[in-house]
Amino acid sequence: MDAAEGFSTGGPEQGSLIEPGVMLASTDRVALDAAGIALLRLYGSTPEVMRGRIFEMDQIARAAELGIGVRSAQDLRLVALDSESKDLVLDIRRILDETG
């Protein structure tokens, strides 16, 4: 997932521009979506994105129920590929683990 820049609200052509400057990668689509939501929460997004536990959001919960990917935040493994990414990984993990 290209998260070099994007919109945290609005979009796809206008909104609140954010520039995380990162790339997220996974073979697990649910894990990637969950990490992407956590990244949006880190920068601030719409009330719908900001509310509740990530793995209880309708689309994530349904995908997990169908066995498409990881079933919980605890099943998701985050790896920083360089020292500059370690703090971001810790922030994303904290958000994924929040009780909402």
C-alpha cells in the first residue's frame, strides 16, 4: 500500500492531505487494511474511521469471519525495515491494540 501521501478525509481527488511517507506491504489483505486504518487514525480521519476497535469494523470483521486473513490485532505481525520506521510500527501497534 502506497502511503507516501493521501487523503485522511474526503478523497479520492481532494480532502485533508497527509504525507506519512511510508509503504505498507503484506500478503494478507486483512492485515494490510487494518494497518492502513491504524495509519489513518494516527493522522486523524473521519468519525467512522476513528471510532471503535479496528477488528470490529464491519468490513474487517466480515473478512476475518470468512477466513480471508488475520482474525485479530494479536495475529498481525508488524516489522520495521529500518530504524526510522520503528516508532511508526509502535504507534500502529498501539492503535491496533486499543480497545476503542
